[in-house]
Amino acid sequence: MVGGTAIGTAETELPVRYAVGGILYRHGAGGVTEIVLIKKRHGFWTLPKGHIKAGELANAALLRELREETGLSGVVESFIYTLNYPITRRGRDYTKVVHYYLVGAVSGTPRPCKRERIQSVRWFPFPEALRRVVNPRVYAVLEQAAPLLPGVVAPQDVSD
């Protein structure tokens, strides 16, 4: 289901921390659809995401986070998916709610943001990105985005 809410609980008594994330894509060599993944220091490949500042609109926060984390800019095209999951910060429990959007790349050169502890920013063909992502929540987001990406076959439709 595109645009659905998944993984975790939607109702909570815990304080909520909101964030936005992006599936930033482009048409690479030979017209292959590629997406950007980031790798945080000592981490795994994942999608760029970040917090929404007080009074900031989700789309503005998303474009700001993409520029800060990847050095790239784009145009927000559509809402994809929402994840809800528990986190603990400074000894306090929260529910993290992340809204993911599809973003068409416009300009920029991939560059990791050291301040954000990002080690690498890379374009990957969609099938390769799926193989690189190990977090099941992030994988679920990519599965939801697949039908909306030009030339991409949804993972469940791929036969051996």
C-alpha cells in the first residue's frame, strides 16, 4: 500500500519526535533509475532523514535535510510512507514518526556532511540499493517507493 503507515505503533503515550526522509532519485547512465543512500560513521547504508524544526513545514525540512546530509537538492514529488518506532534519547523514551517522500534530484554533487557524522553519500541503481540496505524499516520504505520509480520493478515482482 503506497502512502500507508507501517511498522510500529501509531497510538502511544510517549512523546513523539517527528522527522522526514527522502527517496532521492535520478536517471543515471543508460537511463537506469538510481537512488541516494548515506552511510553514517560506523553504520549501515540508509536513506537520508532528519528532524523537523519547530514551525518548519515537512517539505522544507526534507529539502533542508537533503542539502545538509548529501549536498543534493531536488523537488518533492509525493508522499510514500510513514514509519513509527520507539527510540531512547538521553534516558527518555519517545516514539519516532518519520514521513518519507519521493524526491526527484535537480542539482548538486554528493558530499558527506561531517557535522552529521555521514561517512559516504552514493548513487546506487535501485536493485543495488535494496541489497545494501539492511534495516527492515528502510527496506520497507524502498519497497513502497518502487512502483513510483520509473523503470523499477517492485521487489516482490522479481522472479529468480
